Amino acid sequence: KAGQKMRVHEIVRKFKINSILFKEDILDKRVEIVEELGDPLCDPQQIARKTEELNQLENQLNRDFIAALLKINDILEPGQRLSMIYGLSRNWFFFNPRPESGGPHE
């Protein structure tokens, strides 16, 4: 429905804008880790600290993604939710609507 579409679009738009910043920070943190690994005086504690920072950024991005999905879920009707879940399953887990042998999930 038009009203739903507009509200969902706004949630997705906000998430995408916020995720760009997280993705840039995640990439920067990965570069820092690689640079530290390339240093002849590589400090394992420094790598551990940077890895923890990287994990925190990735975890926050995941939490924000789930929060956006929950907001969208509240807007949708039951049949629409099923369609959304199916779409997510296909994209995240490579599920198909009917069983097919030899798929990447086997």
C-alpha cells in the first residue's frame, strides 16, 4: 500500500545512510589491522584492541539492521511479512522457494 511503502522506504533510507558511515569505519579499522600486521614490530595487543573495535562496529551495524527490520515488520501485514522473510532468506541464506538439490545451503 502507498502509505506502507512510503514509511518502509523512509526506514530503509535512514538505515542506508547510517550504514554508510559504519561501513567506512569498518573498512578503516580493517586497514589499520592489516597495516599493523605488516609492521615488522607488530604488536599483538594492538591487533587485539583493533579487532575488538572492529567487532563492536560490526555488532552495532547488525543491531541497527535488525532494529530497522523490526520497524518494517510493525508496518507490514502478515502476508507481507512472509514475503519479506522469504526475500531476506533468499539473499542471506540462498534459500529457494522449493527444495533443489545441489544448492549452496546443502
